[in-house]
Amino acid sequence: MNNLSNEELQALKRVTATVYLCQALSFIFATLPLLVGLAFNLYRRKEVQETWLESHFKWQIKTCWVTLLGILISAITFGTGIGIFTLFTTILWLVYRITIGWLSLTDGEPINKM
């Protein structure tokens, strides 16, 4: 287990919450906040190793990559009419991931739905 002080753990919890906020802001500002959140995760990932926050970082990174893939597939297939369905599915999936993650974080729990 990583021996972080309570203050360090709280700071990392705030970083994790900031990334969930960035993911939520991607509904307003397109993919830019999603990429900012990904940068936070990748930069600070080693600090959360062997803590309960590690599951959140993995969850957030996977959320970002799959969302970007979904958006790309939607853009490629939009002209065929399939793109609207893949975009809708991607948006619903993103809402689910943000909700589950944020609720688990506020409860102080790791994500077990990996």
C-alpha cells in the first residue's frame, strides 16, 4: 500500500474530482476538457499507485480513450446515418462512466466495476 499522508491523499482526491469535472465539461466544450483530464491522469498516475484512487485513474483513462474512439467512429459513419446512433451511445456511456465514478469518489470508494 502506498504510504501517503492524509493531506496528500486529499490533494489527489481533488485531482480525481477535477478530472471528472473535465469529463463533464466535455459536453459543453467538446473534447478539449476530456483531453485536459487525460493529461492530468497520465501526469499524476504514479502518485496514486497502490491507493484506492488508482481504480479511478484507470476508469477515467479508459473512459477518455473509449469516448474518443466513439466520437471518431461517429464522425466517420455520420454520413451513413449510423453515426448518430454511435454518437448517442457514446454520450450515454460517458454519462454512465462519469456518474458511477463521481459517486464512488464522493463515497471514498474504489471503482469495482472495471
